[in-house]
Amino acid sequence: MRSRLISLALMLTLTATVALADQGPHFGRPATPDEISSWDIDVSPDGTGLPPGSGTARLGETVYAQKCLACHGANGEHGPSTPLVGGRGTIGVPGVRPVKTFGSFWPYATSFFAYVRRAMPYDKPKSLTNDELYAVTAYVLRLNGLVGADDVINALTLPKVRMPNRDGFRPWARGD
Amino acid sequence: MSEYTASEHLECAAGNGLLDRRFFLRSGVGIATLGYVLREPAKADPLPLEPWMTAPNGPLPAYDRPSRFEAKVVRGGSGGPPGLNPGLRQFPGVTNIKTPLHLLTGTITPGGLHHARLHSGVPDIDPDKHQLLLHGLVKRPLVFSVEALSRYPMESHIYVHECGGNSELMYEEEPSKAGVMGIHGQVSCSEWTGVRLAMLMEEAGVDPKAKWILAEGADASAMTRSVPMEKIMKDALVALYQNGERVMPSNGYPMRLLLPGFEGNMQVKWLRRIKALAGPTESRDETSKYTMTHPDGMSTQFNLYMEAKSVITQPAPELKMRGPGFYEISGLAWSGYGKVVKVEVSADGGKSWAPARLEGPGSMFAMTRFRIPWQWNGGPAILQSRATDNTGYVQPTRAALFAKRGPWSNYHANMITSWSIASTGDVTHVYA
């Protein structure tokens, strides 16, 4: 009897503790993995977040012509929007204004994939299939001379592409 | 006898006519000390009875707007950063719109005049459909509706918001003719009200391995930035209100991230997703943009804080002087490290300085207004202001900043600005 009372008191204490920890608004509802999947579109430099699928520069040329060329121009050099190639050898040259393109400046190819995935094409972002994303990324990498025309770009190979300016960044510190 | 002879009677606080900041606050200082001589009243018609004095007017608007005579007080200065491919102008959603600093005073920016940088226009978000997802390295991924967030305890803070690219025209080889709005108008200050993000993170249960978060917007370009977890848990706010009303559409309606003191771009608008991560995702806007390239070719990344800065907003290139005589020089000063404790003003291009009077809430990360009286003798003058913040940091000259960073770092341009006053009354931006 006595031991039952003790265990009851212990249970009550535990309940009170849990209730205390549980205080607060808690107005968020649980998000299920299925719900999260449609918005979870970021990609980390190690490849975390890259979806299934693959593409080559040769396949990407068609995607580029249809969805990118109007703004970025033939070969990614001249268009009404940002150039995607050029500028190599202009970073850190005394007296020379750096020309910053994907090829000359971006440290990670994964960032390009993630950016196109969320924001491009400008008039219809988030509309490309995963295969189209890999293919067009491969094509722009090819324009910059960083992969071959038939190199297969996928979740395993994309993080391994070494961008020329990979070591051109350092964390900011006060006074920089 | 001259009508206005103040300058010969006044003791200057610094060269070229700057007066003591407390001049008008001193007891016994009045019209006589200033040297005004009241003119004989001239014969004139009686003051007119205008139409609005003699007839009532129409109905009261449900939401008041500035007088129709103030129609010029609007945002402007769009057109993108220097060197931007002119073709980009065909994308009207990729732009920035700046606060007309020369037409405002005080420290709070009206919501409709708060600057905005857009990457795919202003999304037309239905608040009943907007959701904030909190996931990644957390025990319990959560989704919050606007209604759910509105039930949380809230805080109000007066915070400056400055774009990391504000004043980047100061890096240009020749002084920009864009005026104070065009050069410096990507800074504004509001009272923001919202929910501490730390409270939501704690409800989700953050994994100790999570050292960063990714913040993502619901606009078409899904603006994405990484922010250190330390900042998120310290003072990040999910703001639902701006100056007491719901956040303006171009500033993130129905909710935006606020990171007091940090560069504006990190404070993601139309916030739809927070993901706890071990490291930054190295998104486009924290690698190819918002990094500062130094002369050695190395680019600094995650340039978190905006350093102390000040700028004279009156006079300004947009405002022509109305002849010699008394002027109040006024401007704005702020620091991402907290607050400005001193602003000095020069009227002789930095040869001599006088302290300005400071106004404003005085709280951390709030805007400071500075004022100092000036007796302009009608001759050439170069006006400058220089802020010192609570950490002892002093706003640098352009030459000093260039010596450290070189001319191609694009962002975080907080150097001293010089307005040259010509005897014609024209005000121009110069490098001095």
C-alpha cells in the first residue's frame, strides 16, 4: 500500500515536470516528411539535398536553348541577363576589375544547381525536372570548360566538380 | 543695416560657420543674440482667407494618406547597381527601390517608403495560405500558419535595416551624381513586432549539431541565405508588423526575418522556411553575391555586421540651397554593432569638426538623427559627417576604406560622404 502511494506520488511529480516543460504556446503543427519534401530544395556543397536523376552537357544544350538562351545568350556570354562564362584570370589581378561569373567566381557547382532549381528560369522558376536541372548544369559547366560533353552529372559527380575559385573565399572578420 | 548679421556675433564650433549643437538650447539665446533686426512692418493687404478656411471639406478617408501636395515624397533611385548589364532592366522584378532620405526627417521610415531590394517582384501572398516550415536538424519539424504565429508572445523593437549593397556607388571611380537617395537610400528604420525565432526553434528542439540555419523566402526566386545559429538564438525575430501595421508587401508580407545589425539581404522576406543545418549551404547570395573581393583576390564571406555609418540628408544634392544664411545640417547615423554615440560634422572638408546634437530612441540597433546649426556665408563649403559607435569604431574616410579593401569589394560601403556646396547653391557629391 505504502509503496503504491510512493509510486503514485512519483508519477504525479513526473507528470507535473512534463507539464512544466510542455508549457508555452506550441501552436505549430507537426510537419510530415511528405509535406517537407516539396519545399526541401536546398543543396549543400557535399551534395546533401541533390535529387535523383542525371544529365550531360550534350542533353543540356537543348534545355539551355529552350529555357535559358533568351536571357543569357548563346554560349552564356552575351544576353540581357548575367553572363555565365568568362572572367577567368580576372580575380585578384592588380588594376583589373574582377569579372565575376559562375565559371570565374562561384566556389561550388552545387550552389549553381540549387539556384537554378529554386529561381530559374526567371519567368517559370521551379519548373525544370531533375534531369533537366542536371543537364543544364552540365551544359553551363561545359561552357566553362569544367566537364566534358558526355560526362554524366548526378548527385555523386556534381559535388566533385572543382570550381576554379574554390579557394578564393575566407570567413569575414571585423575590420575586413 | 543688414537684416541678418548672425555670423559676426556667433562663436563657431568648427570652421566655415558650424555653430555649437546646443546653441538654441542655451538659456538667454534668442533673436537678439542671433543678430536679427526686426524690420519696420510694411503696409500690406490683410492675410488672405483661403477657401479651406471658409468651407468644410469632404469625407474622411478610412486610411489616411499624405497630402496631395506631398506627391513627390516617393521611393525611387531604382536601376540596379553600377556595372549591371543594362539589359537586366527588362526584368522589372529584379530591382531595388530606395528611401527618399532627403525628404524625410526623424528616425522612423514610413512603411510605404521603406527601401526594398527585389529579385522576382513583390509576391502577392494570401496570408491564409502562407506557412512557415521549420525543419532540418530538429526533433520535431513544425509548420506555422500566420494565425498560429500571431498567437505567440511578441516583442517590438526599433531596428535599422540596411542593404549590404547600400552606398556601393561610393566605390565608383567618379563621384556618383545619384544624390543621397540614389547613393544611400537602401537604409530605413522601423518599429518591428514579431515572435522570437528562438522560441519556435526551442519548440522544434534543435539538435546540438545544428550550427547554422537556412532561411528561404516564398517569392518566386526563393531568396536563400544561411545565418549562424548563435544569432538566431540570440535575437532573431520573425516580424509580422512594421510600425504597428502588418509588414508591407515589398518588405516581406506576411512575415520576414529580422537580424538586428546584420546585412539586409540575410533578413529574408516572405519567410517560408527555416532549416537547421550543420553548415551553410553556400547559396548563390552568400558566394557569388554579398562577398567582398579584396585586392589579393580573396573574397570575404558572411560579412555579417553593417559597420557604423552616417550621412547628411539635408542639405543633399537633391536640395538646392536658398542663398546664404542659417541652415540646420541634419542627417542619419547608425551602427550594426549597436548604436551611434557621437556624430561630428565638418563644413570645411574634414579640416575641423564639431559634434552634432543626437536624437532618436537611443536603443540598440535603432536609427539616430543628428542636427547641427550652420551659418553659411555663401562661399564654397564641403560638408561631411563622421559617426562613432558604442564599440569605439569611427566611420572611415573613403581613402582609408580603399586602402584596406581596394576598389572592388562592392558591399558594406560605410565611408564618409562629402557634399560640396557651390556659391550658386548647388550641392554635389564629391570625393574629398
